[in-house]
Amino acid sequence: MKRKIDPATMHPRYQITEVIHSIYTRGMTTTSGGNVSITDDCGNVWITPSAIDKGSLTPDDIVCVKPDGSVIGKHKPSSELPFHKAIYKIRPDIKAVIHAHPSGLVSFSIVHQIPETAISGLMAAVCRRIAYAEYGLPGSEELSVKIASKFSEGAMSVIMENHGIVLGGANMVDAYQRFEALEFCARAIINAHIIGKPNFLSSIQLQQHNDGHTPEIPESEMPDDTTAIETLRHEMCNIVHRGCRQGLFFGAMGTVSLRLDDDDFLITPENAARWNLLPVDMVRVKDGCCARGLQPDSSAWLHREIFFKNPDTRVIINAQPPNLMAFAVTHRQLDVRTIPESWIFLRDVPSLPFGSQLYPASEIVDVLSDKIPALLVQNDSFIVTGKKLIQAFDRLEVAEFSAQSLIMAESIGKLIPIGNGQIEDLRRTFT
């Protein structure tokens, strides 16, 4: 079973249009801000046009700049074309470039800092090396030289002083995943500073994450999907896309699994962009084996153990949204005794230390239950369970909204949680 369309093989016009629309609708650039490009095997640079509304671009608006400098298209190429060309010239391994002004990364650019991506092992692995380029006039040769020099030193992303971010990837999917992850990392760090002091992973902990042994899941032939399973694939896909639109999933981060039977479940794939997954991409894991030719998310073994321990659990989601990650990074307790609905949906949320998510992760398996449907793993993720897809997803949304409210409340006063007596009333009424 293979996906029908690989987004990296789409024509550059369509790849660029899809990505710029996603960046704009997610609030990570403005109508006139930012530019995106792809270079093809012939040396052509396909790039967004200058001074055209980013919210309504069509594939026909994308401009092609030939190696000889001639332009094909009905618009002028972006005024930032010079640094795109400079990056491609100095780094042949980079085939896609994104430049934008997302609020989190702009915040770092105007205080002249580089975000520390070691808030989690996943963030550090996806974002890779980041550099800082001093100010240059937009569209100038001076700016191109400053940016290209940082890429020549091995950077995959460059914070532009008082400007924004420019980053590259092996293809557009790779570049966009890095862009999303880096912006979410920036927002998580900023949120963490509001409620406390960020704790970053040491080099030893990062190595521990990278070397963490996960049991190999052998491949095997899977029975044909029934109509019911095909329907569940579509429902999972819809939930994943919804999570992307809601800012809960990004890049290849955000995992959803759905139990089919006792030792049979579907799970999102490993290292695949969540925003364009298809139902066929959901990996079936049955009796400890996965479908041939597909790679399940690396946490598939953990989800399997959670399913074993909790027969009534049908759905597991783990994610790294920026407000919840602020609590994961500061190691501060996520107190959901804020409004009745938050506690009813989540109960009290335990916080487990970094490393508890690594194999064999017995602590996570032992803690999660019907009475404790969610937990936070420090410097890693938020994990939530449910009996239905929409229930687990709703819990994730409630948790992220609760975390956001707590962060926002920090600036206006001290949290006054629901009292123990009120919690007991909720426990008796809703348990």
C-alpha cells in the first residue's frame, strides 16, 4: 500500500502555492510578506512574485527565473530573489528556500538572539543548525552575501537581524517542516519565559534521545481493509489535518493512533508532514508487525503498550503545541483547576521527567488510565487518551487552551484555582 501522490514530486508551482497558502492561513506571514522558492534539476528558480497578495496566489502567479536570468511569468520575481539564488549556488544540497516573518522568530530577530532548539530532542533534530546574519538592506547584494556565508558554514536556518527567518531544505516538504518546527520552538520558549525559566536538554540528554532504543517493528502482510477500517483511516486523516489547522500539530510532529482490535491499530507514519497526509498513509500495526513498505511513528511501541494496559482506550495522541510545551520546558505543573470543563476533561495532569518517554517507558504506561487520561513529559510532549477520536482530540484542545489561559493570566494576577471542595463536587458529579 503506497500513497497516491508524493508532494515532493508535484510541479514547483503547486508546491510553492500550497506552502505559501499554509504559511499565510496559519498567521505566519502577512499579505505582502515573505517569499518561497524551489530550484529544479535544470537550475531554474521558481519563486513567489513581488507585491502580489499571498492570500490569493495561484500556480499561474509563480515566476520561473532561468539560469541566464530571463524571467518566465506574468509578474516580477520577489525582490528577495538575490539571496535565494545565492543560497542555491553555495549549497547544492538545498533545493527549497522559505523566507517569512512569523511573530515568534521575528521576536528573536529584533532582540538579536537565536532560539535554543534543545527544548526537546525532536525539535533539535528537525531544526538542526541555526545561524545569525547581521542586518542588510532587503533585496541587496550585501544581504545576500551575509546570508549565503552562514549557509556556507553549514546552517540550515538563518535569523536575519531585525527582519525574520530564511531557511532551506532538501525539498519543499523538508523546508516547511523545519520552518514550522522552528517557529513553534520560538513560541514555546517565549511562553516559557512568561511563566518561568526554560530548561534546555544537555548534550548528554540529546544523545540519550537520539540513541534511545525503540523495538524494531517487523513488516508483514496485512489483511485487506474492511469498509469500516477505510472509514477510520479517513477519520484519522481529518483529525490530523484539523490538528494542523488548530496549531496543535506541525511538520512531522503530532502522533495519532486508533485501536482496531486487541492488538491491531492504525498510527500516523514516521517523519511525514502532517498537513498533507492521506488516509492510505496511516500505518496498520497488527500483532506487533506493520504493513510492508510503511514506517509507523517511532512511538508505535509505546502506543501499543498503552493499549495493552488500558483495554478501554481506543485513541492515543501525543503532540508538542507551543503553550503546553512552555509547561514541559519550565517543568512547571500544568494546573487545569482553572474552569470546571478543564478539570472534567483532563483531571489533574501529572508531569513526568524527561527520559520517561524512552523505551521501555513503563512509568507512562503505569500512569495513564481512565482516571488519568493525560500527562505531560518534560522537554518532550503532551500525551492524551480517549475512547473516541473526537474525545481525545477535544482533550488535547482543552489542554492547549488551558495552558494558553494560564500563560496569559500570568501578566494580570496570581492564579486562583478551583478549590478542593469544588473539585470533589465535580468528581462526584462527572466521574
